[in-house]
Amino acid sequence: MTNVLEVKNLSLSFRMYDGAFSRRTVRVISNLNVTAREGEVIAVAGSSGSGKSLLAHAILGILPKNASLDGEMAWFGRPLTANLQKRLRGRELALVPQSVTHLDPLIRVGKQISRDKATVARLFDRYHLEAGVARLFPHELSGGMTRRVMISAALAGEPKLVIADEPTPGLSPHLAEHAMKHFREIADSGAAVMLITHDLSLAIRFADRVAVFYAGTTVETAAAADFADTALLRHPYSKALWAAMPQNGFTPTAGAQPYAGDLPEGCLYAPRCGLRSAECAEAPPSRALRGGEVSCFHAS
Ligand SMILES: Nc1ncnc2c1ncn2[C@@H]1O[C@H](COP(=O)(O)OP(=O)(O)OP(=O)(O)O)[C@@H](O)[C@H]1O
Ligand code: SF4
Ligand SMILES: [Mg+2]
């Protein structure tokens, strides 16, 4: 299967100012690995603040100016440079943004989706938007309509990779399911889809693989089918996510993800981990295990 996008050992820091003179660096992504393949939906799951949106923005090349990036990103095996990102953005590389502020407030929504009226009509039909919506400005849309307009805008250009950053909040369960089916179809027609989501139970029904993020790093990449049974998962945090799913009783895990400015040494999950041992004072490298990838010394 061809890799559309490969992200290897990605780290991302922000230069922050504490008052007028003191400057510090906050690392928000560390040694993150993820691959999007042709024909596949890869779900990216992890709690709030785990770096999911920043990964999307890094891939598109739309990070704020105080961000510094390290590691490799490849597009069909070629380095994904700033020039290439600019050429691909909005065309072969499309984002369904998490925030509604990505729509231009001064341009009617139809024009923001596509100049081709037939494409707009096709997408509106699919997302149950009335034709008149094309003439509205973004502030005239409800939350659910905005979400559907943003999905339509990303899918209008026949992308090779769609990154959908939390595309379903504000949608009814029916429309959320509808959007998921559309992402699945896009992958089945040969493109890659990266589906960033909190809703793991919904995502695993449509995804092929799941990348689990914790505090800015990938702790596990598993087949979506592995989420059927905790014994099939590899990392203690993936097992904690599994236990927190509604069908598994919403069982919470004690503790909280560390704040980006205050990461522990060694394994980032160690403060919450029941399997922790002396070796976990080092950062565990990513390794292949049972057809997936895991960053944990004790996963078996
Ligand atoms: N411009 C910025 N400057 C400094 N820190 C930032 C900036 N943008 C994001 N962060 C921090 O980076 C971390 C990751 O943020 P990100 O938005 O990627 O999280 P997320 O996984 O998308 O969360 P959510 O599920 O809430 O959308 C957070 O701790 C956030 O506070
Ligand atoms: S490396 Fe150690 S602390 Fe980290 S998840 Fe694995 S067992 Fe737990
Ligand atoms: Mg986000």
C-alpha cells in the first residue's frame, strides 16, 4: 500500500515569552510517528491537548510563527517542504478544520467551497444543505451547517489526503454517521483520510487503523479491529482509552495528561502507569509488535 504521508520523529516547540525579557521553549509534540496510506482511514485519538490539531497544522504548513519543527515529513516519498505544502494545500491536501474561524467571514460560503456550481450542488445535496445556503455568509450559518460547509469545502477538490479535525461536533448522530460514511468512501476510492477524533467508538467503525496520541507523542498504532478487545491492544494508555469507551463501561483512569510545559522525564505516561519500572525513566522507543507499533518497554 502506498504511503501518501509519512511523519517520522516529529517534534514541535513554541517559543513563549514570560514577561518582557524572559523567553522559554515549550515542547508540545515529541517523537511523533504516523503514516497515512492510500485507501485507508487512519483515526488519530487522544485526549484534549495531546497535539492532534498541531499535527494537522504542521502537515499543512499553517503553524504560528513562534513554532519550531524538527523531524521528517514525506509526501509520496518526497520531502514535504514549505513550497510543496503551499502547492498542495486546499487541493491534494485538504483540511476539515476543528475551528469555524477557518472560514473567511467576508466571502459567501458557496464561493469558499468551489467555483464550480455543479460541485457545490453535489456536496450540498449530500450534506442536506439547501441551495440558498451558498449565498450566505459564514456568520449566518448554524453550528451544524458550518461543520457541513467545512466538510464540503475540504472535499470539493478531490484530495489525495483529507485531514478531518473533529469533523462531527454539532452534527446530529445521523449526520455524523453520514459524514463518516463519506470519509470511508473517499478512502475506498483510493485517497487517504486522517480522522482526528475524541469519538473513538464512532471512529473504529469506519477506520482501518488507529494512532493513539498521549501528551504529544504516538504511544500506539493499532488495527481498528484491535479495539474490540483490550487484550489485543498494546499500550497501557490505549487500554485506558478502551476502558473509557461507553460499550466498556466508561471506566476512567486516575490522573491526568501532563501539561505541555511540564512534561515528566522518560516515558510520558509513567506517572499514571501501573506497569512502570526503573527502565521507564528513559523514553521508550517505538517498536513493531503484533502487527502494530508501540512505545512501551513492557508491552507484549
Ligand atoms: N500557539 C500555541 N502556542 C503555545 N502552545 C500551544 C499553541 N497551540 C497549541 N498549544 C498547546 O499545544 C498542545 C496541543 O494542542 P492541540 O491543539 O494540538 O491539542 P488537541 O489534541 O488538538 O486538543 P483538542 O482535542 O482539545 O482539540 C496543548 O497543550 C496546547 O495548549
Ligand atoms: S514505558 Fe513504562 S511507564 Fe511507559 S507505558 Fe510502558 S510500562 Fe508504563
Ligand atoms: Mg484539536
